[in-house]
Amino acid sequence: MLIEEQLKHANCTDPFNYLGKKTNDGVTEFNVWLPGAKNVSVFEIGSGKNVGKLKRKNKTDLFSGQFKKVKEDLVYGLKIETKDTNYEVIDPYQFQDQAFHAVHYVDHAPENVYQQLGAQLLSLDVGLDKNIEVTRFAVFAPNAKAVSIIGDFNFWNGSCHPMQKTSMGYWVLIVPGLAAGQRYKYQIKDSHGNQLPHKADPVGFSAEQYPSHASIIFNQYDYKWNDAKWIEKAKSDKYRNAMSIYEVHLGSWKRPSDPKKTYLSYRDLVDELIPYVKDMGYTHIEVLPVSEFPFDGSWGYQPVGMFSPTSRFGDPNEFKFFVDQCHQNDIGVIIDWVPAHFPEDGHGLARFDGTHVYEYEDPRKGWHPDWNSCIYDFGKDTVRQFLVANALFWIEHFHIDGLRVDAVASMLYLDYSRKDGEWIPNVDGGNENYEAISFLQWMNKAVYEKFPHAMTIAEESTSFPKVSKPVFEGGLGFGFKWNMGWMHDSLHYISKDPSYRRYHHGEITFSMVYSFSESFVLPISHDEVVHGKGALLRKMPGDEWQQAANLRCYAGFMYAHPGKKLNFMGNEIGQSSEWNHDASLQWHLLDFDKHIGIQSLYRDLNSVYRTTPAMYECDHDPAGFSWIDHGNAEQSMLSLLRKSKDGKQCVVAISNFTPVPRDEFRVGVPKEGTYTLLLNSDDKKYWGSGYKVAKKVKSEALEWNNQPHSIRINMPPLATLMLLITE
């Protein structure tokens, strides 16, 4: 096929071989492809000196000309006359070496993916008084026949800017004159020449919403951060620090009062969410996925733009501002990160160049039966590097403090949600996905080596060993793991009528059998209050008062239990209906004393937890915990002991999971002295019964519960008490 035909039909693989400037034997030839042009001439950038006029070739849009005595290092522009206007451009096809530079080192380190690929705004030094501002595009499409950049700047015409294929499978081109904020996509022809749906940039830094889903050129380096103090503070030992996480879906935490706005913006959330979280005493915000996603109903768990914060709430700099302001208010930011799967949307990664570039080709490995979505091919170096780079990207450019990795179990097991015959065993005949295990280990090592302030958290729902152990010990390398077992067992227990809890006592105590096998976070997450599961308050049995009392008692037990804490938004106000991503939380409930009381309890629990070292310093150290009495199933009573790292501070926590008060209830204690009431979930200020409980209790020299001393205290119905003694 003639080059003119290739260019006309956007089927050119190597435009640098034909277009641009080439000099042979003292004669310089210019070839430019300009659809819609009538007349074209060449001029020198800098001086403006005219080089000469080009001639149309074969009645096509290819213009050519040969000239003598042209500077070898000439940087040139084109004066173009069309039917409607005249304009000037700098020819992209004179920057071959600079375009190829993008991919020379891309496979040397994962961070090169976001430093070299995508749309990079650059200032080219080409020997003139002033550098040329350009955008360098690079995209991986190894099996494509042709790739073009399309956008508003070329009227989405795929024949205007054909890209050059490199030996590594990347396609590159530098386009001068494009600025941040301009929209673009890739027009890709598969190996047979068939045009695919226009693709968003896999490494695009910003994206537009429906219907275009276009990528947007964005300058990643123009935000000025003001959180250096926080970043340094965050390098401290997270295992010994308090961590109480408020899990938030940004789109439904609160809806704007302005009917013209669908969501609160990132800046609105700075004004409303941050003060709320600070007042409530949470240490961290965890946001459901913010990587760009097309379908609201996926809550972000079907991401397409892995390198782009969703533009639903603002641009990337506004998200940076939100994180920055969180840090300046001593609040860490964790994001849900989803490398487990991605959707089939036409503009996304699925069959990106007509082949399975990102996903496993065999549907027994590459298709998720639960979510009807694609699974990354963790065995491909390019895919592994893409994902590791993405993890690093969020921490480097958005100063994220933690990545909570979604659906880890689905990556670890080849037979996850599959029946016999629907999966392929590994080389040893087992069900472990060695490729995914290796990827997760690489990701965790890279995060902890490059960013000492950051952490990773696994949502892993099985007993896979050493999830939160270092890679050098044979672990996956996560910093923390969600304790899904505790969540399911304790919720099942607390949902029982109190009269039946004696028969399920082991469910509320079993977690301590394995509590220190991993570094656990105790989650009451969004998954527990949606899809017919009901709100946390509505899981509780009994009448209105007992439901609230059960919730308060349970919350107190959760904060007393070893492990960092996570609660989904709405739990803290006693949300009465299950979470709806299309609506705001039920903030109107705070017009009622019951819900004000529940909110006050969570606020005080966070305060007690954060200010009492015995409650957090040994969350992951068995030396900081012991049961006082875990066997009192008949009365559904539990008592436990939490100690500070130095052992000087002790907290006794007692939970009464029945509506029957226990007067003069005796509990063993480890030390002689006066025990001060830290918190009583039955207090009237929490909408409790106000059952009379002493503020201070002196110990007696009577051994009890295998402790050398004991105290007697009135235990209110459906209540958790915390008492403190300090040397």
C-alpha cells in the first residue's frame, strides 16, 4: 500500500520513516501529512525565516519539498492555509529521538511507567533561545497494526497524528503546542486493520466523565505540597500507634444542598468531611476507590483509569488539596486499590490492541465469574510493572498514606469462585496463583522500600499464611490484614437474641485464638451494610432501646479488642437504613437523642483509644492482652485486660451482652489500686439507661479469675465498661 493510502486510512506503523525532515547529499526533503490543508510552507523556528513552500503530492494530503542549504539542526514550523483559516504548527515528526527517549528505560524500574508513558508535558531544549513546550505520548499496544492520537486539537481525526511503533511494543509521538486540559484518546487498529473503540490512555492522569471518557492532559508537577511535617510523623511505628479509620464513599457521605450539584467536590469535602472526622477523633480516612471508573454502581471497584483520580469530584490537583488538608489536620488518607480485576468497557484496558494485553487470555484465568470482569495477567512483566507502578504513583504524586488492597483472596487462588473444570492448576497441581503471589510481594516490597511513611493493608478473607509478614520471611509483605473472621463471627454473635448468646459464646471469643498470627485491622466495612444485610443498628436484636444498647456494647467491645479499628460511615450515627450509594447518609437522624448518643459514644471511644497507650500500643503484641474471663457463657459476660508496652498502664474491659444488670459483679484484676472508669457505654449521654456505676473502684485482696486481686462493680445491661489503672 502506498504511504499516502496508509496515512489516509490511519494504517501507518512507522510514520517517522516517511514524515518529517531528512537530508541526503546536501538536499533536505520535507514531508508532512496535513488533512484539510490547501497550501503549506516551512519556516525556521526562532528566526521565522522562510525555508520554502511544499507541494501537494499525488492529489493527496501529503505535502513535500526539497531544498538545499538547510541547517542540519533546523527546528521548523509549518504555515498552513485551509479553506477557512490560516495557522502555524511545529511539525511533530522532526522529534524522533526525543519521542523514542520515552521508552528507552521504561522497563528498568516500575516508576518509569508513569514518568515516561501517558501524556507527559515537557519542555524541549532544541538549541533555541526558548525551549519548545510539547506533549510526549507513549502507549503500550504491542499487537496493534496502527495507533494514532486523536483529540479536540485534530478534530478526533485518526489520520492526523499517526504514532511510531518501537521494538518494545510502545507507540510514541511528540506533539508540540498541546497544553494541560486538552482531551485525547488513542485510535487503535488491531493486527487485521480493524478499528477498535477509541481507547482512553492506560496511564492517563486525568479523565472526563460519560459520555466521552476522554483522557485529559495534566501537569502532575505543579501542585505545591504543605504536608512535610505529617510525612515525617507518619514514618513512626504504625503498629505501636493508634489507628481508627473512618471508611468513606465520597459520593454518598453527604450530598450537596445545591440541586445543580450531584456530589460534594474534593474542596467541599475539605470544608465538611475533614472537620467532621477531626471532631470525631478518627486518625485516618479510608476512601472507597478513587481511580477513575465509569459505573457509579460499582462504587469504584470497577476501575478503568488507574492513574487518574475520578473527576466526579474535581481535578487531580483538587484531590491533592484534599489529601494535603487531611495531613495538615493530622489525618492520614488510605485509598482502596483494586488490582484484582477491571471491567470490559470499550474505552478501557480489555483487549486493548485487539489482543489480551492486560488480561489473561484463557477465560479460566482471565475472567472473574463473581464480577463479570477481566483479571490482570500477573505473569506478564509489563502488567506486573504497570500495577506496581500504579501503587507507587498514588503514594508519590498524591501522598497517600496507605493502600487497602481489595479482594486479595481472588488473586491468590486460581479456583476462587470456580467449580471443578473451570480453573487451571499451577505447575505443582495446586490452586495457588504463584504469579499473583509474586506480584503482591513485589508491590509490597517496593512500597515499603521507597516510601517509609506508607503502609499496605490486605482485604484477605481466607487463612492464607503470612499475609502481613515480610517477604523475607516468606510472607506476602502487607503491613496489615483485615480480620474478616472477627467481623463475621462477632456480627453473627451480636445479631442473636441475648437469650441465645450463651450457645454462641465461642463466636465472640474465637478471634483471640489467632489474633496475633497477623497484624489485624478490625473492620466493620461497607460490605456489611449493603445488599440486603441492613444497617449495623438493624442487625441488633430487641426493641428500639435494646438495639441501640447492643450497638453501643458491641462498639465498646470492638475498641477493647486488640487490632486497629475501621468503621464505615453511618455506623457512628446509628444509620437506620442500609447504605445507598445514590443518597446521602441519614444526617437528619441527629435530630434525635438516640443517634446523638451513639455518635457521642463513637467520638469518646476514639478519644479513649487514641489517648490511652494500653489500648493501642500492643494491638499486635500478645504481651499486651490477656483474658480475665472468657468462659462465662451462662451470663454472656466477657472481661479482658489491655496493657501498655511498658506494662505500667492497664485497662480492664468488661462487656455484658445481656439486658440483665449484674450488681456487685466481681472481676479479677492484675494490680492493687484504684480503677477509674474510662467509659461506660450505658451512660445517659449515650442514650443509655444510666444504671448506677461507680466512677472509681478500689481493688480487694481477693484472688479471682486467676488474678491476684479483684474489684466489684455494677454492670449495666447490654453495656461495655472500661476501667483504667496506672502505676
